[in-house]
Amino acid sequence: MDLMNRFDDEMATNPEIIESLQKMGLNKYEANAVYALNAFGEHTAGQLSETAKVPRPRIYDVVERLQGKGFVAIQQGRPVKYRALPIGEAIKTLKKQRQTELTKELEQIEAIGKELNGKLKTVESAPTGEEAVWTIKGKDAIYSKLGAMIASAKKHVVFNSTPEGILRRVKAHSDALIKAKAKGVKISFIAPSQIEGETCKLANECIAKDYPTRMAVADDQALLFLSDHTASPDDEVGLWVKSPHLAETLKRMTRK
């Protein structure tokens, strides 16, 4: 049986391997080439084109990209030969490259954000006498709003949730809570059962009371968590409310 037929048999037996390689960012030709080199050993360009079913005009670009991503080593000579690097090494290389790319992207986002922050001011709507209620979707957006609420608080911050829910919020916003407490903001955690350990040390008070609504309150702002804890991060939904009345109600809840 020639390599092309063996390759077809391998792919039919293990289709998930190609799918996994593509999930790591390889296109179909790249995934096929990596699979072929790992399964059957070193190839020349012509052999790899036939085995992995990569068009001959594309094979050199494909292996060059794979070399850059850490999946392939090239042996110069006549003919030039290609071999797969161990998949564990390739994954480490790819991971480092992605981390570097992500760091650069985050630095760029931060730089652009600072520039926009100095030039683009968000207009606050004039008070209407009514409570302003806004829907926020996605865990990242919800937690960003929560962080901004904590940072802007001058009097009090209240978390009401399960002990596990409070722990998640504290882990995400510990620095902001520490800064708020240091400038005199009263931090209160409310949960159906006693909050144990280091979590409670971040608060001025931890209260064991059972209230049905999971929320966070900072001065005149409230954030209600509407999604079940099993919801995916992208599907989480929160209600952001600007309401002095609700803030006062939550303050009374913290009184023993």
C-alpha cells in the first residue's frame, strides 16, 4: 500500500487528529502535512505534496509556515528533506508564540485605550429622577463594570452571593477592593453561610444572611447577576442599576 492510501486510511481512522491540529490554528494543508510527517517520517517536498494531498505549488509555503510555528525541521541538501518535530515541542513553541502575540496585542489595546481615554469622553446622561437600568452581557464585560464600580466607590461596597460566588468576585477584584478599603470605603460581604478564611479579611464585615438576589452594590450603583453559575462566560447576563434607593436598601441589609 502506497503512502497516499495509508494516509487516507490513517485520516479515516483518526479524523479527530486533523480537527485538533486545526483548532490550534493550522489550516487544512498544514494539518495534513504535520499528520503525514508524524505518521510516516521524513519526506521530500514532492513526496509530502503527494502524501498529504497538498498542491505542489503550495507545499513550500506550507512547510515554511510550519517551520516558523515549530512543527517542522528542514534538512538542507539535494533534495531538501522535511521531518516533524516532536508534537510536545511544537506545542510549547506555539504556546510561547501565542503568548508573545497576546502580550503585544494587550499592550497595543492598553496604549490605544489610554489615547482614547484622553480624547474620547463618555457623556453621562442627565438625571431623570428614574432608576437607570442597563443590561450587560458576557462575564468579562460584567466584571469590568464591577471593577469600575469598586474603583469609583467612596462610601461602601456590598457583595451578596453564595460564599463561592463572593470568592470568585474577590479573586477577580482583590486589588480594587484593597485600594477601596484603604481609602475608607466600607466593604461588606453577605452570604447564606459564613465566609471562611482569607476572603473575609478583605471586608470590614462578613454577614451570614440568606437573600435570594446575587448582587454587588457600590454607593448608588448596583449590579445584579441574573445568570446561573453554570452559564458559559459569554452567556452571563447582568443588570447595572444606578439607584440611590437601592443602595440605601442594601446598606440596611448589612446592619445586624
